[in-house]
Amino acid sequence: METPQNSIKIVEVSQISPSENNETDQIKSLNLTFFDLLWIKFHPIERLFFYEFTGLSTTNFYSTILRRLKHSLSLALSHFRPLAGKLTSSVQYVDGKVVVGSFLDATYLIEDRLSYDDFSQVMCNYADIEREGVQLRLIYVCAIDNEERPADFGGIQTGVSSCRGSVPPRCSNSGAGHHAILDGKSSAMFIKSWAYLSKNFDQENLPSDLVPCFDRTVIKDQTGKLDMFYLDMWVNLAAKMNSKENPRSLKELDFGANKGDDLVRATFDFSREDIKKLREKVQSNSIDHTNLYISSFTLTYAHAIICFVKAKGLESNEKVNFAFAADFRSRLVPPVPENYLGNYVGSKRVKTVEVKDIVRDELGLVIVAKNISDSIKELGKDGYLERIEEIFNSYSKLEPSLLGIIGVAGSPKLEIYGVDFGWGKPKKVDIVSIDKAGSFSMTESRDQIGGIEIGLVMKTQEELQAFASLFVQGLHCTNKLKQYYREYFDLIQKICG
């Protein structure tokens, strides 16, 4: 497959040092808690924000916007000093604590330019399809995975891709953070802080809700053994997956969710009305829906799982595993500050349902929604930390599934579409890393209050087209949304010839 490599030009790689800030200069290292170690060999969170400018020439973009982004990034890093650091090249356990290694002097900002077509493919509207999934990763990789980046980088890596020759100018901001340092909420807090300082160019301080808390003492392990449990888990898993690699290195593990340059990616939007219809389906087809936690997340996730499984065409006796991580900041006792920087997410046991139950018309939605509801209600119950070993040991007992474990990246609660660097909200936000994890991405709707947007990656155009058709049928969508998908199918036909 031909890729648009020649449309990309690396313009500049800048090392952005944190500006002087007396309050955060004293932070020289951070301990990793057991919540961080859960993600020590997981892939980074990779997110792209696409923007379109009005009333600004391409020349002014380079002279004004890039200067502003670099200055505000330096200010943001002064408040988030550990994100200009790196993890040591191997897992170290010193004085009973797993520690982050020494700090770098800077983080990297890579600026590149792409063609108008590259941006046009990833900034379209509902049911938007990037003709090749590699297209989006190409923009991301160009901005992030430059050879000058340290191999054991542990903090934030950023990039800016701009669209040459476009009127109005277009650009994307990208960010990657090692998952052992940041969960989704922390990652969003940093990007929002950077955006705030860019938009309020005369400010150096952050509002209180964006000032990070680095206090690791708020994380309590009453068992005293969860650090070593997670370290041993990763070492054993790494040795099992690749006996030639050092199992104690920080190199992320390849879980083999999606591979190849022919992947396809699309974004689908659930309106508030769509979610209402799904809720009515569950309520009318369940015996006692009052005991179900049928939130917008539950309904969206359940509907997406059903469409995904049906689109894959699995045999009726196949098993489908799904699980999700949730923010525990307010779920455990004592609660931790909302602005805690690090990982404070956890999950319950993986739920397993047979395909034959998932595809049971309206009852399939009830079955999947009930399993998700049960997991949500169990989160944060007393004794969760004492049951962590039991929960994660159960993963090794799962029956193999062709789909692996279907998860969720992101959350509508992060309000990512509110990230404004001073030129308005994003035209589109993508979580690129779902092509590694076999997960859906999930954000709030960019256009509708109360709506939810999901992204997914499929291996073939045929699978994606099947998903889109099932998505529409399952929602009994409005004529307006049907028109979006009619245009989508037309595009599919043109692409496939």
C-alpha cells in the first residue's frame, strides 16, 4: 500500500525547557505507586487535537502560533516538572519504593508540515473514515516518534503538525505520555494547562483546579505487597511473551491487537436522543431495570460492543471479553484530590459473554448493559485493594477470545473538546493509540450537549462498513444521521473501487 510519506516534512525539533518556578523546582523524583505500576509496560496515551484557524494567514501561523505554543509549553512544564523527566532504563526497587529516574532538561516539540489532503481526511464530519488507518498514525508518528527522542522517555512528548498551503491554516497538537506516569485524567489536566497558558498568554500561574498534586502519600496500600505483585506480574508476562527481551526493561509490550498498514478507522456520534432510545430499549426489555446503572457510558459502550461483535461475524459459541478502567479518585476511602497527578484508575474482573447471547436482538443489549452496570456498581467497594491480586489473577484464567479484551480509552468526563489554545475548540480529537489496544475511544460529542463520540479501528473496510450499518440499525437513527451514513457508504464504494 502506498503511504503519503513524501507529503511530510520535519521542520524543527525543539527542546522546550521548563521555565523557572520556585514552587516545583524542588521536585527531583517521584515514587511510582502500585496504581502506576499497573501500567508500567503498557503503551503510551497518544492523542491528536485538530484545529482550524480563521482570519490568520499561513505566515502569521508560523510567526505567532508556534511561538505561543512553545512559550506556553515551557510555562506548563514548570508546573508539571516531572513530565520533563524520564523513567530509568530498567525497573528499580530502591529502599522499598519504585522510583522515577533523573530529570531531563527538556521535553521535545517536533514541528512538521503535511499536505492539505492528509488533514482533510481526518477532519471530516460524522461517520468520518480515514481511508487508511495508517494516515492518522503517520501524522502522529511524524510528530512524536522522531529519532532524537530518548528511547526510555517517561514524561510527555509533544508535536505540532501544520497544513501547508491551506486556507484557513490547519494544525494538530499531539501528546504522548507514558502510562506509568499519567492516567487519562492527568493527561487531560496537563493538556488543559498548556492550553490555558497559551490562551491567556500574559499569565504564568494556573487556576487551582489545574495545579497538579504530586503527593504520593495519599495512596495507601494497606496490604503492603501490591508494588511487588505488579512488578512480578509484568516480569513474568514479559518473559512469557518474548524470552529474548530483558523482562525488567521498560519497553512496552506488544499485545498484538491491530497490526498492518491497511487498518481503517472511523468516528461515530451518539446524540442525546440516540442514548435515550437505547435506555428505553433496556428498560422495556429487562425484568427489573431499576437495579441497573444505565448511564450514557453504559449504553454507548454496550451498543458499540454489540455492533463490533456482529461486524466480526464470530461463531455463536465464541467468548467475548470486555473490561474498562475507572477513575478511583473519589471511589476509595480516603479519597484523593481531583488534581492528583499520576495513576488512580482501576477495574473489576473482566466480563465474559457468549456471542449467542450478545446477538439476541433487544435482549443482547440488556445482557451486555447489565454486565457493565454490575462492574460499575462494584467499583470502589470496601476491600477492593485487598482483592486486587484475586482480580488480576483471574485474567490468566480467561478463555481465549479472538477479540482479546475489548476496552475503552478516554472518557466523556474529561471534556477534551473544551481544550482551547486561544483559537477555539478542536475540530476533531482522536486517540491514536486505540490501534494498539483493541479498544474503543470515547469522548464527549464535539457538537451536541449530552452526546458521546466513539472511535474504533477495524482490519478491513468490509468490517467497518458492517459496523456502521449495525450502528445505524441499532439506533433507529434520524433521517439526518442516515444521510451522514449514506454519504459514508458512498465514500466506501469509491475507495474500494
